[in-house]
Amino acid sequence: MIRTGITGLDEMLGSGIPRGTRAVFSLEPGVEGRLFMYRTIATVLTDKKKILIIAPHSSGKAFCSEFPGLLELVDPVRAGDVVILDSRARDSINFQEKKLQSRKKAWKTLIQETIDTHAIDVVFVYFDLLYEDLGLDGALGVLPSTHQKKKITTVVEHLNLEGDSLIARFASGKHFDLIISVHSAFTLVPFFNFFTLEYVSWSEMPRRSIPYSTGNRSVSLYIPKIIIMGPASSGKSTFVSNASERGISVDRGDPDGSRTTVAMDLGWLHFRGFDITIFGTPGQPRFDPILPQLVKNAMGIILIIDATRPDSLIRARELLTLPHAAKLPLIVAVNKSDLPHQMDEVMIRESLRLRDDVPVFFISSLKRSDVHFVIETMVDRITRHPY
């Protein structure tokens, strides 16, 4: 397998990209998506693979100077583990070959001879100028064949100026085994980019859209806000605490000895490759004026209700009428189900008027395994949601 080096993405793909396949990162205009290709190149080098980079838009020196972690690329180039076909190769072919078919043949021959001479394992292609010079079918035709005796993996990056129609053409023509489109301006969470797994030939994985953030040299899968809400004393703070690797609780003691959240509980965790922030909201009605703002820009809601208190269902129903809530992935977690109770799923669904696709789980928020199962299900629903 060829790893992308993006934790979470590799896990979804089954440890990475199979050898001998083709993958494409299709970048929407305006998105800063170059790190997907950079990260994959750096990871393949770490795994001691020999690579060919086809970069007709740049000189080899300029390409290396732009690469995050300059020495990660310069040293392998000097050692012969990286070969770059840069703008000089394009200029030479365009100067010598005036006919389109001759240019296609020249590129095809040059790429194959380079692969054979240097025992290349993975080919990285910056596709845009090949597309401009040769047309789409011509540019696709010069890529290494997937039927070679030695399994060559090809990873392509291109700027998609044609939108969904080009993605559909890639998929219908089976030109790539993995199609990942990278987008900007996440619709529910401003300023967050996301990528979509459009097609995976070796898996029946559903189409998924996944938010991410970028660091200096990395791509992180990131869910910036999951809301944990519910009636007072339903167990929200306990849920947040047991879900989190670190967090802040703002509970205060009541005269009856119980604990009440007077602001928000905050929790952070790294789970299944995702960095996740969760917000536990106060359940008392006096805090209702601030809840719409808290729910705004959330990516999912986990509603916690107390299995031992059927009377709290009225309050739970009120919370589901908040603006924006109906548009978000929702899970109902029936807490304290390890205690004697009379609630069942039918009662809960009827009282809360839930859609059939909303899952209802009976849990104990004291059990970390129960809590993590709910979080895992929410991550799955968020990535399947049609944003």
C-alpha cells in the first residue's frame, strides 16, 4: 500500500492506496490543497520508495524550493531516489514535436523510459499543463499503464475548473481508482475546507465529505464542533468528560447535592484520525437565549436524555426545535439505561418526533466504551451528510 501520510484518510482507505492503481487530488479553485500531494510525496519517501515527479509547470529547483521541508526532497534528488521531469522536458517536447500525436508519443516514451531506467515505484503528476497541451484524453493516455508487469502507482494533482462534470467523467471512464475532490468554504462551518471521497475502486465505501485543517506540513481531519445537549441533569457533563482526552468543566453544586452546568463544557479528543472538539451545553431553560448561537456552525448534535425521567422528554423536544438543529446529523443517547427505567425506543421516537434515520442508543455515560461508540457513529454520520 502507498500511504498518503494523512492520518484518518489512510485508515478509511484500508491503510492507503493499493500498488498499481491511480489516484487523483482534484482541487477546487481557491482551495489550498497542495499539502495533500506534498504530504503523500514525503510519506512515500519515508517508506523508501523511488519516485518520479512530473512537474511541467516548474523548474526542478523551484519545485524543490517550494516543497515543505526542503531537505526532504533535495537530498533524495541528489541520491537518485527522486527524478523530476520539469518545465525543461515540456519545453523540449513542445519545441521538437509540432504535432499533437507526436507530443503524446514523446511524453509517453519519456515517462516510460524514466520509470524503467530508475526503477520507479510511484509517479506523481502535476496534470494541468499536460491537459492544456495534450487535451484530457491525451494527458490521461501518457500516464503509466495500470497493466504494467511492475505495479506503478500514479498520483495526480490538478486544478478542477470544470466542477462536478469532470469528476463524473473521471469516475464513469474508470480513469482513476481513487478520486478525492478538495473544496473550500465549508457550507456550515465558515473558513473550513473539506475533501470528498468521490470514488474508491477497491471498496464499497459511501461518498464521504470530510473537513480538514492544515498546519505547516500536515493535513489533519478536523471536526470543529459537535454539540452535546439535553435536559438538565441528563448526564451531558459526564458524557463530555468520558469522551475527552482533555477538557474544561463548568459544573456548580446545587443545594440538593447535584451538579449543574452553568456555561459550556469543552472537550477535545483525537479519535479515528479526527481531531474533534465537543461542546456540552447547559440544560436549564434560562440558558435558551444563547443556544442558537452555540448550535450555529455545529456539525452534529448528540441529544442526551435521562432514561429514568420520562418527564424530561418534553424539554428534550423543545431543544430539537432550535434554529439550525433540523439540518444537522442527530443522535439520541438515552443515558442511565443501566438503572431501572420504563422508557423504550418507541416512546422516545414518538415523543421527540424523530425521523426514521435518527439512531437511538441506550447507554451509560459512565462507560467510556458506550460514549466512544456514540462519538464514532456521529463521525460516520457527519462524513456521510450531504453538505
